[in-house]
Amino acid sequence: MTKVKELLRRHFGNLLTWFKHPITNAVSEGLNSKIQIVKASARGFHRFESYRIRILFYCGKLNMAIGA
């Protein structure tokens, strides 16, 4: 319990700031995770442009349905 108390004491200012401005980097972490999956599944690209297009395709939330 004393470790938790000290942890809360050290980060008390940051905790209060989060309640005032509830902003996190969760979205960017999620995108980074998707990009890492694309990178791992490709096992290397010959050109950066191919890598970029694949990232945009998977992370761009494109609707590929015909007539949509």
C-alpha cells in the first residue's frame, strides 16, 4: 500500500490534469499497432510507396463495397 501511495503522490498533478483535460494517445497507439501488423505481414517491401499504400488501405477505413 505504501508503494501505491507514493506512486499516486508522485503523479497526483498528472492525475488532476487528466480529469481537467481527458486526452489520451490511445488512437495513435491503435494506429501504430495496425501499422506494425502490416509491416510484419509483408516481411519487407521493395519500395516505401508500396508500404505507404498498404498502410493507407488498412488504416484509412475505406468502404470497398460497390455502390456505397
